[in-house]
Amino acid sequence: MKLKSFLWTSEIITSFCWVVFFLILVAANPQKSSFAIFLLFFVVLFTAVIGTYGLLELRWVMKKRGVDMIRAKIKNAFRHGLMFAFASVGLLFMRGIDVLSAWDAIIFILAIILIEGYFLTKKPITTNYE
């Protein structure tokens, strides 16, 4: 898949997820809706946040470093979006099922920071078949 088509696809999917999120927000009653609507709310929000964060970071990289750096940073941008979405939607989900406390939030965020730290410090796998 070419970079341009990937970015367009990401923008379309992200926009669709935001539209569905706002439709759920407006149309669904949180006290009377089923668990499927509750779960759909969080899945769509998670996908929308990943796409938005990843695309915004890619645009920022393009402005600061140029178009040539996008291919190198696309994986990092969407990984950062995944981590941010996991943190924000995860905390919101824990609040939604009434299990969130200050210590739970701190431990949850620290776990996400440790996972990101692993990705930042891991060395690429090199294979030498000689």
C-alpha cells in the first residue's frame, strides 16, 4: 500500500469512527443501553483516538522534519497513538465500570510507560545467516 493511500484510508476510518462515536453519544442513553452499545462506545473511541493521534503526529513530523521522514516515523506515530488511546480510553473504561481509584490510575499509567520504555530500548533483531 502506498503512503498516500494509507494516509487517506486512515483519515477516512478515523473520521467514520468519530461520527459513530458522536452518534452513540447523542442517541444512546447510558443508563438504559445494552452492554453491546457500552462496548461499541469504547471500541469506536479507542480507534478514533489512535487514528487522530497518529495522523496529528505524522503531520507534525512532516512540518518539522519534512516529507522524507514520514516513512521512518509512521510506525512510531501509530504506536504512540495506541499507547495514548490505551491510557485515555482505559482510564475512562475503568471509570465507567466503577473500578477506578487514584492508585489504579497511577499503576495503569506506569505500566503503559514501562511498555513504551521497552519499545524505546529494544534493539532491532539482526539475523546473520553466514
